Amino acid sequence: MKEKIIPRCSRCKKVKRIVDFHKGGLKNGRNCWCKKCVSLFYQLKRKEDPQKFRDRQKQWRMKNLEKSKILSRRSQQKVRLLILKAYGNKCVCCGEREEKFLHLDHVNNDGVKHRKKNNLHGGSALYYYAKRNNYPKNLQLLCANCNLAKGHYGKCPHKS
Ligand SMILES: [Zn+2]
Ligand SMILES: [Zn+2]
Ligand SMILES: [Zn+2]
């Protein structure tokens, strides 16, 4: 007869639902940590020794290159969509709504300076920055056309 698994977390000692455990976490009916305890544990570790935590993450990424690429692409996409939504999902100049055309733009054309000051490298760094800083007003959404025109001519032809 199969033994019934009681999903009790061996860390917080609470009986939880099966879905509150990571897959494989309840192997052979052994009590393991629930998801909440696992994430609390990692949070603690991170606080204790941030450098070691970062090294671990790096090691994991090196070992799981393909997987980590997919994961980071997914998280980039997620953040991008979040940002687009927070900034109104359309070009502030012409109202273009095609998500693929939209870019984050520095309102005062100080993008280079701003990126340097805040150590923002690469395409998605700005998106993470915006999220971290609660969607600052010095950024706005522009479509590729308006963005390019603004960069080239100082202002978009839509505005003249
Ligand atoms: Zn627990
Ligand atoms: Zn536009
Ligand atoms: Zn425009």
C-alpha cells in the first residue's frame, strides 16, 4: 500500500497544501521545506553574504547557460511589458500603440549622461532602472519614428 504523504514543512512545521512545495520537495514522503521557507532561507542567505550569493548565482548561470538565457529573456520581456503599461502603452508624441515600436526615451535627451551616472549598460538595464525607481518622470514612451526624429532633429516633426 502506498503511504500517504502528509505535506508538512520540516522547517516551519506547518501542514500545507501539496502545491505549497516545490516539485520533488516531498519525495518519498519525506518532509521538506515549503516554498515559503525556501524563499525565506534564500533571502536570509542573501542578506548574510551578498557576495557569496551573487557568486552562487553566477556559477549556476554558467552551468545552465541555455536555461538562464531563456529565463533572463523571459524576465526582460516581463519587465518591458510592465514598463510599457506603466507609461501608458503608447507613444507620447503620436500615440502609436504597437508594442514593438515603443522605446523608453529620456525626456531631456540626457540618456548618455543618465546611463553613465546610474551604471546602466545594455538594452534592458533602463527598464529595470525604471521599475526600481517607480517609473520616474524623466522617462517617457516614444515610438521608433518619434524617438529617431527627436534624436536627429531635436524634436519630432509631429510637434512642428
Ligand atoms: Zn515552511
Ligand atoms: Zn510616435
Ligand atoms: Zn512624433
